[in-house]
Amino acid sequence: MAHTDPHSGQGSVAAADPGETPKTRAKKTGTPQTRHTDRAGNHLRPAPPLWSVLALTAGAAVIVGTYLWVLTSQPATLGADLGHTTLGVMVGYLLGAALIAAGTLPRIPRSVLALMPVMIALNIATGQIVGTMTPIPLYLDSLGTVIVGVIAGPAAGALTGILTNVIWGVTINPTVIAFTAGSAFIGAAAGWAARLGGFRRIWWAVLAGALAGIPTGLIATPVAAFIYGGGLGVGTGSIVAALQGAGASMLGAATIQGLGSDIADKAIIFALAFLVIAALPNRLRSRFPFTEHSAVKRTAARRGTPHTAGSSHAAAPSH
């Protein structure tokens, strides 16, 4: 049976066959297939090119290598000034950031790139105030990093963390440059947690933050203990001093302080990030495709209402 062409007004020669897929129909009609969808009709993003994966891998390797060099060499002048040692570490982290950016930027929406400077400024402001000017043994210097990781993915979160510490170190406090590896990790961890659905419930976000705080604390502890003699902040430094006074070694005191502070710090930050993401209107969330992983699930009753109505309508007898 011929079908009317809505554009020409003439009848079409062939109708769509039952069960015909968009791919086979594209071959049959000669129309190029511009979008890829799964069986449920969801759009599938193309796999990242090989060079992008290699750039991300190389960037991560440079970050890890720079961190290990800091631990093994234990440079006494790192962070004391912008001398050769500090600049060398900064170059290592910047090179890692550049490689991660090369592999990430082609896949980051422009809206995320425009948001990054704001999130970096948020990190520096909160970290400088809370970490160095208050007796609270927390940092809160990665809220912007976590937000970017949740809305744009692990690589974008890691890039935000790296740039935060480098910019912060150059402009205000050179000591934070040595902790860049931990900042990169927490940004990536936020993206991984979001991909696994960790930001669909606030308690899941709190748990994910607490778990992410364990490796983050372990990454930062050797730097704080071997290079800076314990915690650098007002609150964290007082805890390290108190633990040493109780008989703990420098590394033991820094480890206890680092784990306790980072677990609490990251749990709070992940919870705050959840509240920020959940408060975004749908129109704004649609600009960040990665937030699909963090969509708050509706209750069963709300999900069942339209389905039930549709089912009853479908079950009605036709005449």
C-alpha cells in the first residue's frame, strides 16, 4: 500500500517493513544514518578515539611519576619558594594536565569549559579560608572539582583539580603544588562515583565521598609528613602536633590526621555537590550530558502512574 510523501504530496513506492531497523532502512533508502541508538531508543555516543585514550593515559602516568619523584627525592625547598625544585614539580604537573586536557577537551561541552574557571576560583577561595585561616581540621578545597567531575566526567574533574593546585600555587600558596596528585584523584573519583550512580541519593554521595577520602588521604600523607613535617593548615597542623605529643611518629600522626580529615572532608564535599546538582533545573542539566548518571530516581508510585494509565488504555478493546 502506498503512503503519501508529506513533502512532495506523492505516494511513496515502498512502506517500511515490520521490524526494519534504522540501519537497514538507511541502506535501503540511501539516507545516511546520522545518529546511533540502542534498542531502547537511547542515543549512543561514539567511542573515544585511540589518541584521546593514549593522551589521558600518558597524562595520568606523568602525574603519578611526578608524585613518586616528590616522595623519593623529598626536596626540602619544595613550596618554600618558586625555585628550581618547585618549578620542576610544577612543570611535571602542568605537562600531565596538558596531556589530560588534550584527551579530554574535544569531549567536554563548552558550557563545562566556561564553568571551570568559576569552580577553580571556588576551590581556591574555600581552601584558602577554611584550610589556612580557621581551626577547622578540614579543607573544602575540592568542591568545584567534584562538581565538574559529576557533570562532565572523571577526566574533566581531574583536569580541574590539577589546574586548581597549579594556579593556587603560582598565585598564593606554593605548598599546595605538591598535593596536585590528590586533587587530580578526587576529581576523577567524583566522575567515577557519578557514573556508578553514587549521586542519585544523598547518602550514596556521602558514602562515596567517605570512601574516596581514604586513598586521597593516603596520597597526601607522605607529602605532608616527609616534606612539610605534618599538616600545613591551622586545624590539621594542631592535630598532628597533638598526636605527636601523645607519642605518635610524624608519619603515624600525619596518616591518622590525613585519613580522618580527608574522609570527613570528602563526605561533606560530595554531599554539597549532590545538593548543587540536584538543585539545577532540568533545562540547565540538559547542557551537561554526563549528569544523566546522577538523575535522582523517582519513587515507584510516580513511575507506575503513567505506565498504569498507558497499560489500561492499551488493554481497552478496539471496535
